[in-house]
Amino acid sequence: MNNTTHEPKTYDLTADEERLSHMMKALGHPARMQIFRYLSENPQCITGDLVDVLPLAKATVSQHLKVLRDAGLVCGTIEGPATCYCLDCGNVAWFKSQVGSMF
Amino acid sequence: MNNTTHEPKTYDLTADEERLSHMMKALGHPARMQIFRYLSENPQCITGDLVDVLPLAKATVSQHLKVLRDAGLVCGTIEGPATCYCLDCGNVAWFKSQVGSMF
DNA sequence: TCGCTTCATCGCTTTTTTACGATAAAGGGT
DNA sequence: ACCCTTTATCGTAAAAAAGCGATGAAGCGA
């Protein structure tokens, strides 16, 4: 409402809210949403599988996967010459619960 | 997994998933997350209130509000010379339920 | 009607994101 | 050791988003 005082009251986000926003940003791109859904339906899949399914170059898919990894939504483990990706269930659960109790 | 067939099977997003991604993108910016939270705590507030609270110029806040409006998360009604903003509760509820049942 | 207030939009610049080809790293098979 | 497969990263170009001052529209009060 109207802030008649002259104190510079800020409304900064909490660390959790910032993390949440970061995750939202990661899923706020159609290609990454697709990757996320694909991983939820096809756990333990390989980068190449995503490339086959998406209309994007390998480098681009790799980049999107990095965004999802940095957001904590996905984790990839090196499996021989390939990299096996799957959802980070713990963080995904956290994400859901945060959204559920928002705000 | 491995798709040995040669059918160009695509994994397009559904309309709902696209809408969801659009909403996520809107909240995937710290300033807009702040606006969203502020609106949840201060319903029926005016653009100027947000400007006072955020470290951004009027034009920028207006632009962020438009993004939130376009995503359906917020709605603004003209109230005299001002514009009164509040959360679009219906769409917010839809958003939450979608995330809850994801995927 | 004349200001005053409130806000959205326009025009512009700067920054960030997206996308891709080319290159490099790294394991597995022969 | 050599090649083949699978990926990540680098460099770069194009597109999108963020941010702001200036301008204009629109209501309210005197």
C-alpha cells in the first residue's frame, strides 16, 4: 500500500524464492519443458535420445541440459562414453512443494 | 530410450504444457517473482506501490506487469486514473495444480 | 477548462539467451 | 595404438529480453 515513511524498505526475495525463480526460468523454455517431460517418461536416457526427439542441434540440446542441471532439476552421470540423464527427484519434489505453498 | 524406428516421432508439448511453460517463464525473473509475492501480500495495489518497492523505473515495472498479465497470472483493472492489480486466482490455482501433477 | 496524478506505450540501447558448426575430451572395442 | 561413438565446450551470429527516458492518454479535482 502507500509507504508514507521514508525508510527504504525493500522486499528482496528470500534465498528459497530466488532458487524457485531460477528453476521456473529453466522450465520457462519450451525445449527445456520438453526435455523435462521426456526425462520423466524415459528415465535414465542419454543425450542422443533427446537429440533424436528434439528439432535442435546437439550443441543446443547440451546447452539446455546444462541449464536444467544448473537449476538442479536434472542430474547427469557419466556412463562410459555417454552421459545418463535423469530428473533430480529430491529437488523436483522441493520445487513442487514450494509452488504448492506459494505464497 | 533408443528409437530404432525411422518414424519421425515428435514429442511436442500439449497446449497446457505450453501455457505452463509460459507462466514459468513469467515467474522466472526475480523482479516478477517479487511483484507476484507483493501482490499476494498486498492485494489490490497500484502500479506506483510496486515502483516504490522495486529498484526499477516505472516503465520497467509496467513492462514486467504486462508480462505477468500476458501469462495470465495477474490482472489489472482500471480504477480511475490508476490501475489496480491483483493475482488472477483462477489461473494461479490452475498453475499450482498443473505443477502438482507434473508429470 | 486547466492542471495534477497515474500509468501504458514508444523508441532506443545494453545485456542475455538461443542456436549452431567446429573442435576437443574421453571411454570402448578391435 | 587406432578408430568409432558420445558429449561438452568454444566461438560467433541472430534473436529476444531488460531497462529507461520521453511522450501521450485518461481520469479527477478545482
